[in-house]
Amino acid sequence: MTTKTMTEVKTNKLTLVQAVTDGMRTMMKEHDDILVLGEDVGQNGGVFRATEGLVHEFGEDRVIDTPLAEAGIVGTSIGLAINGFRPIAEMQFLGFVYPAYEQIMTHASRIRSRTMSKFSVPMVIRAPYGGGIRAPEIHSDSVEALFTHMPGIKVVVPSNPYDAKGLLIAAIEDPDPVLFMEPMRSYRAFKADVPESKYTVEIGKAATLTEGEDVTVIAWGNMVSVAQKAVEQMSGDGVSCELLDLRTLYPLDRETIVESVKKTGRVVIIHEAPETGGAGNDVMALINDEAFLYLRAPMTKVAGFDAPFPFFALEEEYLPTPARVKHAIKEAVTF
Amino acid sequence: MVEVKLHDVGEGMTEGEITQYLVNVGDHVKIDQPLVEVQTDKVSAELPSPVAGTVKEILAEVGEVVTVGTTVIVLEKEGAAVTPHESKASQEKEEPVSFTIKINKGRAERQSERVLATPYTRRIALENKVDIEQVSGTGPAGRVTDEDVFRFMKEGPSKTVEETSHEEAQQTTEPVSEKKEEAAPVRAGKTIPYRGRRKQIGKKMTHSLMTIPHVTHFDEVDVTNVMKLREELKAEGIKPVSVASFFIKALVFALKEYPVFNAVLDEEKEEIVLKEEYNIGLAADTDEGLIVPVVQGADRLSITGINDEMKRVMKLAKENKLSKKDLSGGTFTVSNVGPLGSTGATPIINHPEVALVAFHKTKKMPVVIDDEIVIRQMMNMSMSFDHRVADGATAVAFTSRFAEFIENPTKMMLEMM
């Protein structure tokens, strides 16, 4: 883990969702222009309790319960952002973002270019995403690729509590819209040391979680823990894997990816989104452009299937598993 | 003028080697008179004259490999002075291929030898100025590995013995990422061109072995009774027949019982196609290399008929005069290496067939029959089969059935009824 905790810094053991709350609280304390908008984010504390306590601390003027209308939440946030606020819009699930997609696509992402930088949209859209928590199908969608295709909006996905707080603060500080995807399955899966004070994790920088020589394994969000298990097991078999947590899907950290591939010559990309049109394809294209002559084997992907996310009885079949990842790694190293 | 071009004499050939001219410049030729002999991958063909006339020009040299469409000979048509217009028309009529560009040998060679290699290996070759197309691969599916490139840099081409790039490659600098080691110099002797029939055999064998999971099983057959029967027939003044003709007849009967070996696997359609014809290919050793003429419809021929047909195709094979028909339609192949002295082999299947048997040397051996040691004429046989299509048990049953016919030739008679 790159979770760098300096000894002097006071830290708390937090889950990922608690780190998200902590990130918002830290920033809201410092800046009055930060607002939170969403369904049940006030008294109820949000569907996953990510905004728990914020309404008591900052009042209903800054933590605003909205009607069930995602286009309205995002549209209002865009208006607020243009007028000097820094809104944080919560989608209950990323799969509920579709009504708001038009607002994001047509306005949030392009107001800066449309106004020749006279206006920007400094807002964050927070959205829990991904399968594995036995929620119905649309709740489990992992549609990051819809947003990485859209210039003007950054796409950030933390995989652990430290990165969650650091990246969220960086997203709030960013002058442009950021889609902040929160991996639901990792919300309460484990705790980690998170500094109490304000800090940032740079957007656009991948983390090298383990260093290795034989193959570069690339994952983000929920899939990082799946990859970690596979990588650990492979190291027992004598295969040295370099595990990259991308953390930002747009813009990609070209340098870290390319340097790692130049070192290992082999690539396995893991994402839980359907394979066709997935964000992994862009990683492949980048490697093809910048590290082609270093490849020792075809790049491989372990992904979800080209089907709607299944009901929970089948979700474990749908999601990539350490076994599938191991198989792909073996294929790559024995090609 | 009429241009005689190399045309496709069958099976989509792309090039052929000029082996000899049957006419000289100035000769008068009749229509359909053979002008030139061309060796293709499989057969030697003669190009006949499309018109009666006089040989004006011979454009390709003996030994030259020319592509289909290349003009080889220019003829002046007999009779009244030919108008250019007429000439053009007749030209088009004779040969639809309109381009007459002479083959650029180096380029053709490169295209046909496109090698497999990962980008990483290609980078090593690139950085060391090695033409990767010249490196023979030892990796999976013949892929060129990093080691192959390093070896090439150290030793030069070992299998590709032709062309000038050879010397260039040997002059390259030392491997970028490998320590310098003094290699013992090996003097190169005569080079043998790897093309034509030899190259075709190489391609076919590689393809078969790479695509078919081969299993070979061995068996021994007591051929004493067949030998005896043959002698008896001879003593009665009947025209002698070879033992191999008995083998082929017995194989056909066994194939009828185990048709899965007289088949092809259609992977695309996911079907094993059982053939209704029994066309037995005979692996023949010729000066040019291995070629497989086919005894067509072996099931419809008597043993004497098989004998005659075998003799005919083998003779044509030796003379390099096999027709396309003699070489096509095989459903099962036999390699009779016994006369050459072999006692065992793991033969490569004649793709896309499913199996192949090799018959080995027959020799007198002490054998236990009814608790007594007797001297019998024993022969080893090897059978390679496609393990995707059949399993070992079926293959063993097949050869056992074959052995039964050979060991007791009268049983074959029952099958003939």
C-alpha cells in the first residue's frame, strides 16, 4: 500500500465510507462554499451513511435533501458551481446517474470550453458503484467508461480509506467536474489509518501497490482487492507481479503504466464492468501506443460479461475472481 | 506476338521453377506442343504452346522461380502478318492474367516466411539490426524467441541457407543485452536451396504437427501366412503381387469397420466427416523428396488391381510425372518403410486426414505359439492418429483387426463376398 502515514500525523482507523465522510467534513469546515446535495443526505445521512452527521454540523442550508430527481440534483449543482459554490452531488448509486447523464454530458463537462474558461464547474459527483453487495441489478452497475469517454470530466476511483479521503479532497479542490466513484463492496470491508488533518492524493496518479518483474496487473476500485489476492497467490508460485491501482481513470497515469509495462512486458487488466467498451480498452490502447515493442505476450483482460449485471444469486459468477485473475496471469507469463 | 505465361496448373499455385526448355529460340512449334517444363510445389508440368508458330524469345532462365502470370516464352504466330490488334486479343484470350512483372525473389521469400514473434522479441532484433524474418523460431508454433535472436546473432542463420541477407546478418554488432561469448567457427559447406518440393513438405509437416494432436501406437503383425499365400499363388503361375497390396486390402476392410480413421475433422462445422471412398495414399520416397500418390478407390479394386495401381503410381512418382488426379483425394495414408529397413517410427499424419500407418521391416523372429517357440515372419507397424477424433482404444482395435486379416488371410476372403 502507498498509504504513507507520517508518524507525527494523528490518524484514525476508518473504513472507506467513513474516510469519505471525513473528507467532506474536513473541507466543509474550511470552506463555506461547499454544499452537499442528494436524496436523503440530510437527516437520514445518505443511503450508505456517507453524509452521516453533516446536517447537524453544517445545517440544512449546506446539506440539502433533494427530491428523487438526479437530473435536478446535478443540474442544480452545475448552476451553483457556475455561481461560486462548490457542490458535492450524491447519486445513491452510479446506476441511477442515467437521468443526470444529459446534464453531465451536455453542460458540466463542457461549460469551460463553451465559455472559453470564463466559467468552470468545480463540482464533485459522488456515486457508489459496483457489484458484490447483493443489490438489484442497476444498483450494481460499473459504468465508468461512459464518463472516461467524455472530455472535461475527471473520473476518480479510490480503493482504500486513505486514498478515498485524499482523492475526495483533491476532487473538491479541482476547478473542474469530477466523478468520484466509491466502490460499495469496499465501503466497510476493512479499516486503515487515515490522517485527521487535510491532505490530498493527486488526481491522475496511479499507485504501485506491489512491485514485480513478470507481469503488470492493473485494477481499480473493488477489483484491487481481488487483484491483490491473486497477486499474493501468484507470488507463492514464483510469479512476481507488479500491481497498479489506477485511482484515476481519466486522465490515465501514462507514465506509471508505460514504465511498468516496459519493465514486465506483460499486462493483465481487471475490471468488473462488461468487457466491451470497458475502460480497460483505453489502457490497452495506451500501452499499444507507447510500449508495444516491450510486450512479451498479448495483453489480457479479466472483466465482467457483456450482459446486464445479474441478480444476486449469480453476481459472484459475474464478478472477476482471484481464480480468474490467476488464470490470466498464468496465460500471460507462459505465453 | 503471343506471350506464353505461367498459369496456375492447379490448386491455386503461385509460383513454379523452370526446370527445362523443350524448345529453342527459332524453333517452329505446333499447337499444344510442350514448350517448357515447370516444377511446382507438387508436380512437374509442361506448358503447351497455345498457337502454332516460331519461338521468338525465352525470357526466364532454367532454375528461376517465376510467379503465375509471368511471361516465359514469346511466340510469333504462324501465317499472315499479325496485326498488333489481333495479337493483343489472342493474348488476352490465352491468359487472363495481365501483369507480367518478373518476380522480385527477395520480396517473395520474405512474404512466405513471415515469422511469429512477440513485440519484445522484435525489439531485440530491431535494436541489434537482425532481420527477424531470417531467424528460425524454436518457440511455440515456431515462434521466434529472444534466445533465437541471440543465437542468430552469434551463429548466423542455421536453417535459412540462402540469400545475401545472410552475410549482412552475420556482420551485425554484438547482442545489446547479452554477454559476448566466443563461438567456435563452423565452416559452411555447400548450401541446399530450401524451396519447391522440399519447402512444401516442410510446410505441410509443420502444419500437420502443429494443428493435430498426434498419438502414435505400435503393434506387431505376424505376416508369415500372407508371405506363404503369396508364394503359393506364385507357384501356381499367378502374376506375383506384393505383400503391400494385401496390407492395403486389409486396411480397407479395417477402415470400413472403424470409419473414423477414414475421415477428416471439419473444425469449423464441428463435424467429423466420414469418407465414403477409400483412397489410400502411399508415401513415396523420390529424388525430389516425399510425395504421396493415391490409389483411388482401393475398396473397389482386387488385390491384383491394387498391386497394379500401386506399381503404376510409384513408377510415375519416381519419374516425377504424377498427374494432379494421382495426388489428390487421399483419405488414409500408408508409409511402407519396411523395405528401407526401419523398425519403428512416429509418422506425421497427412493433414487433413485422421490417421496414418507405417509398415516396418519384416524379419524372422522366435515367437511363442501354443507354448512352442516357432520362427515367424514378424513386422512392426506404427499408427499415428488424431487424438481429437479418436482414442487409443479405437486405434488399437483398428490395428488388431488389421493384424487379424493379415495373420489369417482367409478371413479377408469373407469380407470380399
